[in-house]
Amino acid sequence: MPASRTSGLSRAARRRTLTAVAALPLLTLALTSCGYGSEKAESSDATEVAAGAEKIDGLDTVKIGYFPNLTHATALVGIQNGLFQKELGGTKVAGSTFNAGPSEIEALNADSIDIGFIGPSPSINGYTQTDGKSLRIIGGSASGGVKLVVNPKKIKTLDDVKGKRIATPQLGNTQDVAFLNWVAEKGWKVDAQSGKGDVSVVRTDNKITPDAYKAGSIDGAWVPEPTASKLVAEGAKVLLDESTLWPDEKFVITNIIVSQKFLKAHPAVVEAVLRGSVKTNAWINANEDEAKAAANKALEKLSGKALPAEVLDPAWKSLRFTDDPLAATLQSEADHAVAAGLLKKPDLNGIYDLGPLNKVLKEAGQPEVSDAGLGVK
């Protein structure tokens, strides 16, 4: 594995898109790769608008979708702290939360939301399944936050994983594919569908993975945060951080997408949302403790329960908040999904439109970001 670090981008990537793209029966599953529960969406109240503020593009409301999860902290913090609303003036921000990718993509396609924070697999599927007509990726939000955590009494080294029972969130989900790819890199064999082989892959919903670990029915898990840190709080040990498998230790876990129809009709609103995102990420990165507390407060408001410090702190440290969508990692994911036979070669040309983001970044005195050749022409 160390010898293939440049292909590490690819290989590790394969994991994530293998997911998203894994054959039609897995497409729906892959779309849930960012989800942590049911697919039901819940609408939150529109944020308060300053009296006399002018609407952008004459638009009353911009509807933004996101998950009540730390990997979507840009949305959590930006909406709660009013950073998005400040940029949108008299155009109200109305947030809707989702627990799975399919429902957010469906909402975007149905015009129930205009802009969304979502993972790479749903982004790829949403684009390819509509022949490139539904969405564009317009920015990045987060990188990292996925770990292999294990029972230290049973697994002390990476080689010890062979013969053990390792949980992933779902068949064909981003982390499931990531683990299967890692297993293949180790030279071990596992049947992707059944999960049987040199390692037993046990598909387990993130909500019950900690209980499965406590009960001894799994020996470890390849999971996103905060599930990984919840397991550590139960006595598990971090054996591998997925970011170490990627060049520069960066890989996309959350993108910002927009309906193509909305982008065409309301470009100034899209720019304002991106400006809010850029300023939110800057604030998060400059104020770690306050940002972490703000994200947790938003989670408590949305879910009714805040994360305890022993879970929140390590989970937060493993995430990076970035405006860069890390487009090269998305392409690598798709390439490896194809190599694994889980996807017919997709045409991702035009999936990105980073023009609005790069305009905002230039205004802020920051360097432009790349679409890795996948930008709209």
C-alpha cells in the first residue's frame, strides 16, 4: 500500500465511489452513504431577516439542505450563526435537514431545496442518473472524518484484521467500498455482496454499531464520525485514519451542490450562499472551540441531544473544513468504481461549476480551486 500512494488517491477513492456507483441495485444504497438514519427530511424555520434588507434577485427564500452531522458543520454553523443570512440580505435562508443522500437528491430534483450539502457518492449518482442535467457541484465543505476502529484485545495490528468481523454502514455505502478496497490492497479476498471471505464484512447501521460492538458481535468498524469516536468511547482503538491513504491526507466527504435550474435563474443568490460558506469555513478554522460548540448546539437543536465531549472532541479534530471540493478525489473514486466492475464508466464532464466559487475566493484574496478538468464548458 505505501508504494501506491499516488494511486492511493485512486484506490482509497475507489472505496468512496465504489459505493456511490456500485451497480443499480446499490445506487440507492450508495446515495445513503452520508445518512445516519431514516430518509425523512425535516424543515427548519427560516432564519430571521434584518428589517429593510434587500432581497437578492428578488427572491424571497433560498432553500438549503444538509444533514444534522458534523461533516456538515459548515451548514450547521453558517445557518445557526446567521453567516449565510448576512450575505443573503432580505432573501431568507430556509434549512431542511436530511438523514440520507437519496432524499436530498430527490428534494433537489423536486425543487424542494435549491442548494445542498451532500457527500460525493450522492453527487455522482444524482448527476449521472439524470445524464448530467440535475445538479452541479459548486464548492467543497469538508474532508476526512472516516476511521477504522477496532477492539484492541482482538486486533493489535492491521494484519490482525484478517479473519475478523468488521462493520461498515451499509452494502455499497461509501465506507463499505472504502473498506473493501483496503482489503483488496492487503491481498485479501472478500465477496462484496455477501461480505464473506478473508474478512467478514458486517453491514450495520451507524446508529446501532456501538451496541453491536459492546455486544461483541463485531470486532471493529470502518465508519465516519461521530460513530468512530462513539466506538472509541466504548473502548475501541483507532487503527487507521482513512485520510492517511490519500495524497496530502485530503479527500472529499461533503460537497455543495445546486440545481442547475436554480443556478441559471439565481446566480447572485448562489454566489451569496458561497460567500457565506467561505466566510463560515474561515470562521470555523480560526475559532475551533467556538465553532465546535456552535456545531454541537445546532445538533442539539436538530436532534434533541448534544454530543458528549469524549465523542465531539476527537471527531472534530479528524475533520477539515475547506472550500476546495477536491475534485481530483471525486474522479479517482469514479475510476476505481469502474475498475471494480461496480459502475459503467460515467461521464462526469460538467459535474463542476466552480466559476461562482472562484469569483468569491478572488474577492476574498484567496487562490482559485480546480475542477480537475470536470468543469462545465
